[in-house]
Amino acid sequence: MQDAEDVRRTALSLPDTTEKTAWNMPTFRVAGKMFATLPEDETSIAVRCPKEERDELVLAEPGKFWIAGHEAQFAWARVRLAALEDGDELRDILADSWRQAAPTRLLEAYPELGLPAAD
């Protein structure tokens, strides 16, 4: 099972990421822009997720994803750490959130993490 230290290690492995405490919890930022938080009891993470994708994720996997009431109007989703398959899934989720917050210069500098391929 993934835990808070796995989240911290994985998030901080992404380029230009820093950890900052805000709202009494760890937050992770790329170039100063928040892309993940480790709320409350550290059994879940909050990540950036476009609203239309977020709603689909919650419907498809309600045991893994949910929307916190105070975040409903924002493009964020919660992920239960215990429901993740492994560290690769955690990294994929955090990298996707990182991409949504990272500036273009970082997306271009790290093509393996950067912009999604055009169809």
C-alpha cells in the first residue's frame, strides 16, 4: 500500500517540485503552482483533474476517486492511497497533475513528462 512517504518521495522526484505546508498539510508545487496535497490523515491525496475527467473517474472507480465537498467547484479530485495498485499508478497520477500545473518550459524540457502526444 502506498503511504504519505511514497507520495512525498514521488512528488519531489518530479522536476522543479517543492513541498510547502499550507492549510496545515503538505502541498506539492511545480514552479510555485500547487499540483498535489496530502490532506488530513494522509490516507489520500488531492490532485488536479479537469472536471469532465474527474466526474468520469469518480463514476468509473468510486472506491479510488472522489470529490471532496469543498473542492467540488474546482478541478481537483481525491485519490485513496489504499486503493492504488502500486507505485507506478501513484507516479502516473502525480505526473498527470504535475503536467497540468507545470509551465511550458518544463513540459518542453522533460518530454517524457511533458505535453500529451497530439492525435
